[in-house]
Amino acid sequence: MLDRLKNKLRWKIKQAAAGDSQYYGDGGTIHDTAWLDVETHCGTVVAVWFRCRALPFQQTEVDGYRATEMESLTYSPEVRGIQITGVEFK
């Protein structure tokens, strides 16, 4: 119960700090994931979600060098340790 109240307070503080933007995450959502969900169909990205919030995206086809570079970054310890706790948007 106390953790839930702390999460709600954290969310209200972050929402207030967002000013004229909107903060979505920590304590303000029913889901508690810390990643983006990327939905694909036949190799094409059709949606990107954070918890229950659809996010705008742009799909860009890249060459093999860039793909290898990004895959190595994605699996690096620095990136694997990142957790998304919220997004701010207008």
C-alpha cells in the first residue's frame, strides 16, 4: 500500500514537472514494463508502444554496416541496463 502511494506521488511530481507536456509512466499507468514494444508485420514496423501508450515512430531502412553497429550497441551492458520509466510528450 505504501509503495503504491509513493508511486502515485512520484507520478504527480513528474507530471507537474512536465509543465505543458504530459508525463506518462511511473505510478500513472497500470502496467509496469520498462521497455518499448515494437510490433512488426512481414518485417515492417506497424506500431511502437510504451505500456498502453502508442508512440509516434519513423521506420528507416539501413545498410548492413549500420545494422551491425546498432545490434552491437543494443546488446551492450550499458544499454541492457537501461529501463524506461516514463515518457514525456506534447
